[in-house]
Amino acid sequence: MKKAEKAYEISYTPKDSSDLLKELDSEQRAAVLEESGTSLVIAGPGSGKTKTITYKIAYLVSKNVKPYEILLVTFTRAAAREMIHRAQQVSHSKLDGMLAGTFHHVCNYLLRKHAHVLKLDPNFSILDEEDTKTLVKHARGAVVSKEEKFPSPSLIRKMISLSANLDKSMEDIVEDNFAYLYSVVDKLKEVKKKYEDLKVEQSALDYDDLLNYTNDLLDVEEVRTEEASRFKWVLVDEFQDTNKIQSDIVKKLSSVHHNLMVVGDDAQSIYSFRGARYENIIDISNEKDVKVHKIQTNYRSSPEIVSLINSVIPNNLFKKKLKAVRPSSLRPIVVSTWDSFEEAEFVSSRITEIVNEGTPEEEIAVLYRAHAHSMDLQLELSKSNIPFIVKSGVKFTESRHVKDLLAFLRVLNNPRDTLSWIRLLQLFTGIGRKGADVVVNALQREADPVSFIKDISKFGRKYEVVEDVFKELSEEQSPSEILEKVYEYFYSDYLAMTFNDFHDRQLDVERLIEIAGRYENQIDFLSDLAVTADVDLKREEYQKEGNVTLTTVHQAKGLEWDVVFVLAVNPGDFPSFMSLRSGNFEEEQRVFYVAITRARKQLYLCRQMGGSRNFVYGNKMAINGSEYDLIDMIPPSLYEHWSVK
């Protein structure tokens, strides 16, 4: 169990429903007041969807629905945490027993609870992206010879994931998306089969398995009835980002009481590349007796920015029109530069001016379609001594040094975790892949691999350090104790001898140990780290304030700043050439919509008249003209135009 947090004290006297409703606008109130059935809440950007969900929870509690009878599903841990925190304060209830978190968190909970039904080991490991690719690589090596021309493990992993998320066979995935690989489709199916076998052998599930296994679990009538009977209300945030399987899970969990509220915005669906279907919103709106609510008052952006937003709402299937309530500010500005160098110089110069005018650096963000678009700006900001953080890099939990340390926890929790054994053994001097394989093969024959590893020096002197480290560890220790011991007895020296930025990595290790200190057991800690889709563990999140944020639009979703710059809004860059070639311009419009809705007071849209430096893609498209220019879709009366010369 997690350690109890005492950030605030709450009176356990539920708030009266009439008091709650006074704090909502009329559209939010109508959504909250639905006391039964399925309701779809179309929430425009900045319209208070978090508040609506928060007050829905508080309203249900005020109507004597018990917290453990409510399920809240979100797409990030941070969102779930914020909603629960606010709902506790609003409802004056501790909400004890309420299940809330990401789809993967909820699925992880259900699978461990009912593991016996699917004949799963309740202590199964969860593979992150890097682990998954490594296992796919092993499966590929078992099926394909080194001399054969064959897709990379990363590409195969993508195909397997699409197969899982779209509920299609490998053959259909190849036919629909990778037709040029059809000649090797049979071997691709063999690799997929081998990959599935390896996961079973190691008692491991990947992210897609968490969803698929749960969907299968809920097809078992007794389990579905038990769980759906418990949840009198199911609330889902960001429903436009769900895939078919997630939508099915939600419906099954609400199949007894039939009380379901989904909140989302079809215009902000930007994750089709991982199977998300904005059509899920449309499908549910067409179901019998579904009540559709629209919340359209924008509390985030200035009237000038809201007017521009209304002019480019993609599709606008539900006919929403945002209403502004903030004070008037500057009109949005379209800035024309010749190329990315000139664009970087302008953005850097303008940021300096804005900061000098009194806006803190942390209230400024630069968004872009692809991480590569930020490179020139990063150099320019560095030259200008403007502090910045980049949120489009490697995730904290997928960084090498963090994964190294977590490997020790994982083998103590699940001694059959071959990938983690191989990873940690190769950290020790003199032990390569062959040596690691020898040890792992011996471990697999042992009833108690952890005890065996504490006497591993019989393999030779180079294994003595491994033995010394593991003699300091035990399954009974807390996660933070284990990490501290591994770091103290071994990994601090490894860090200093291996990485030229080891000081920064030391900060990461300290942060990891601090996070681990919130947990009493390894399963909770490892599960939370593995299923999080949030950025709150990344290094930049615990750096001091005073940094301009650089991030892709996809990672900016759900965030907001006073001042937002959007880079390279020119055909080939934004919208991206690859998306246009795939016929996904509609989604690119939605990505653009998400970008412009992040700004509160000032919005700068930067376009390069010469296009990107990639002549074949961006430059050619821009110079020759294109029907895919996002700026051309905005009425000129809604923005100022600046030309940098």
C-alpha cells in the first residue's frame, strides 16, 4: 500500500448539492445534474471539463453514492490526481475506496485482482517500450536469420501494437499500412507468435496486453457482473482519445447500472497513430437515449484568441462555438520569416522583450509539430542565455540510468524477469551478453533465483561484485531502501565512470529514490511507474521555475501558458509531410487546433516563406503553393501580420 499523504485535512461532511451547483455555469450544471443514464459532454478547450468532472463526483457523493461505487478513468496520472484532490475539497469527502487513474492503471488493478481467472501470475511484470522492443528483437532473432532483409524490431513492435489496438490480424495490418512488406507477412506472424510466447515464459505483459487481457477478463460474466455491479457510475475523461478496446472496457464496466458520463472533444483527437478513434464520440452520441451536453465558455484565452479558435474548429460536428470571458488582449500575430534560422532569431528576440515587459519565463511556451523543429531555436536560446526546458525528449522512466536501477527492483519482485536479469548483469565489469546468458540459463533452473544469485561467485571472480550487491538486498526491503543500497554499493561508481553528464543523472537517481519513498512495497511502485503516461516524473518537472518551455504539440495537450509561439506552420512541417502523404490532413488540423488553444494572452504563429530546409518535402510544398496551408484557413481580419526582414 502507498503511504498516506497528509497534504491537507478534509472534513468528512458531504457538501450540500445546492451549494455545489452555485459554483457552475449553466452548461456545466446541466451536465452535472444528469442523475442516470449515458451522457456525452462535448467540452471545448478551456471550458472547465476538469471542474465539470470534479463537481460530478462531488454531486454524486452528495446524493449518497459511495466513493467506491464511482470509477474515474483518465489519460494521465496527473489528471486523475488533480481531479480527486479537487473533488475531495469540493465534496468535503476523503473519497476512500474510489478507483481512479489511467486505463492502464485500472486494467492493472483488475488483472491482478482476478489474475486466477485468466491463469495469470498476479506478480506479472509490465514491459515498458524499451523492454518490449528488446523482447521483439529476441523473437525476431529466433525466426529470421541475420542475412535476411527484414523489418527492424521497432517497426515490428509498431505493427504488433497496431494489431492489438485496432483489433486486427497481423495480415490485415500489413495489408492496410505496410503493403510493401506483404512478401514477409508469414514470418512477421511467426515473430509475433514467438514474442507472445516469450512474454508468457517471463510472466510479463506489455501495455497493449493490459487493455486486451482486461477486455477478455470482462467477457467472463461473473467478473463483469461483479465489477459492473460495484460501479454505479463510470466517468471517462478525454474520450476522444480512446481506442475501440478502451471504449469496450468502459461499456462493460457500466453494463449493470448503465450510468456513464464521457467527456471529450472530437476536435482535439490527435492520437490516431496509436489507435485512438474520435469516432467513439460520434458512435456514443448516436446511441439510444444518450444525452449530449456542450460546455462552450472558454475561461482560458482572450477574446481575440477565441475568435481565431472559432474560425478553425475542425469538422465542428457538434456545432460548438466558444464564448470568451477573459479581458481583451493582443490580436494573434502571424510572423513570416524566410527560414528556420530567421524564425529562431525572431522567437528568441521576442521572448526577451516579453520577459522584459514582465511575463515570467515559465509562462512562455514554444510548440512545434516535431522535435527536430526545435533544434535551431535551442541553439539560439542558448546563445541568448534564455533558460529553457525541452519536454520532447526521452521520458524519465525510459532513460538508461533509471531503467538500470529499476531492473534490480524488478528481479526481486519477479525473479523470472529475464530481460531485467540480463540488463543488470551487464552493468558489472567483465560481464557481457554471453556471460549474462550463462547466468540467466542457470537461474532459470533454480527454484529461488534471488538466493542463487547471492552465491554466484562460483562462476568466477568477476561475479563477486554481483554477489556482494545482492547480499545487501532482500524482497522485504522497501523500494527506496533497495534503490539506495544498489546506488551506494555499486551504481554511483558506475554512473561516474560511464556518463559525461553524471551529475544530471545523479539528480534523476535522487528523484527516483524520493518517489520510491512514497511506497511501501515493490509491486505498487513498479506498477505505478510502468503504467503512467504522464510527464510528471521527467527531470524538467522538478527543475526550478524560470524556464521557457519547448515541447511538441502532442505533449502540450492539457497544458496552457500566457504566451505561446507555434513554429514552422508551413506545409511539409506543420502539417507534416508524412501525415499529408498518408491522407491525414484532417488530423493535422486537429493538432493545430490543440496548439492554438494552449495560449491565454498572446499567440504567435510562425511561418517560413522558404519552407523547411528539406527541399523534397517542406520547401518544395511551400514554394509551389499548397491547399494544405493552415494559416490560409484563418480569416486575415483575425490576426496581425509581421514580416521579419
